Amino acid sequence: MAPRGVVDLRGRTDSAVRLAYPANAAVVVAGLPGSGKSTLLRAWSPAATVLDPRATRTAFEARMPDWLPYKAYRPWARLRHMGLIRAEMRRGRPVLIHDCGSRAWLRRWLARTANRSGRPVHMVVLDVGPHEALSGQHARRRLASPRVFGIHQRGLARLLARVERDGLSATPGISSMVLLDRTVRDLRATSVRFDGRPPRTQDPRGTI
């Protein structure tokens, strides 16, 4: 399937999910902390360069004194991560971007940055719900604070509500959005590829 528009695959269990994007696409994998973004990106990483803000944070933490909290240098870590995204966009290779999807300003920035490099931007959103996401955090022993988790939960809920109501016009600059839930995410046959082939006709059952 070469996604176009909003493709809702939540609840689908009848077949594997294989997504195909253009060779120069930037695909944002979004969802709440603990929703399984990192697991999905690891499975997809042979197909493209993965850009994960946690790697930038870890690099900063290694250089900072233990007593200095992350929030003190978070703006610089964020700017560094955005710089890495901009540099990778210019290289032309396919990229997978780890993001919570809750910040409209960041989606706009990604779209503008990709547009300057002649790239299409697509999104894959893991809509697993807050209880499943919190369980995922505990299983991975990476806990977001209640305040941070609440911010992301509200932001992602606003995005999904607008997409349900207005389609892709709610996300300017985004070429497609695929909605997955836990069932589809956990399918071992879920895969992605990047090539220059023209899109095939997709299953209308998954399109809204």
C-alpha cells in the first residue's frame, strides 16, 4: 500500500500491513510515550535512517554533570536534534523520525524543512490509548512524568480529533497519515519500504 490521504487501519487483523513510500520520503512515526514507536522503528530501521531525539538527549547527558537536570539543557538538546533532522533532510535518503506527534509547531517545521529539500512528509500514528502507553512505559522502565505525559496525551488527542473531522487539511504539509492500533502494530508482518515505484491502488476499506 502506498498511503494517500488518511488511512485508518485500526482494528484490522485480516492481513499484513506493508507500507510503500517514495525513495526520498520523510516518515514521522508518532504516538504517546510508551506506545511502541521505538520498537516499530527498530523493525523498520534497515529501510531508512532513524532520527530519535532520545539519542540526542543521551549524548547531552553523557557530557553534563550528574547534578544538572535535563530540563536545564533541554532547549539546546532540542535545537541539536532539529539541526540533525535538517542536515539529514538535505542528504536525500529516506528518513524515519521518532516523535510524539502532539506538537503542531513541530509538524509545521518538519513540513517546511522537508519542502525546502523537495521531500514529501508522511505520518504513521500509533493510537494505542493512554493505558496501553503507560503499560509500555513500565515494561521498558522509561517513565515520562505525569505532566509531560498529559501534555502529549492532550496534544495527540487534538490532532486525532481534527483529522477525524477535517482529514489531512488538519495537518498542512503532510502527504498521508496512517493510523495504527496495538493489534496492527504487533503484527510481525508490518513493514515499510522506500522506492520510486508509482503508487498502487490501495484497499478502500482502510481509507477515510
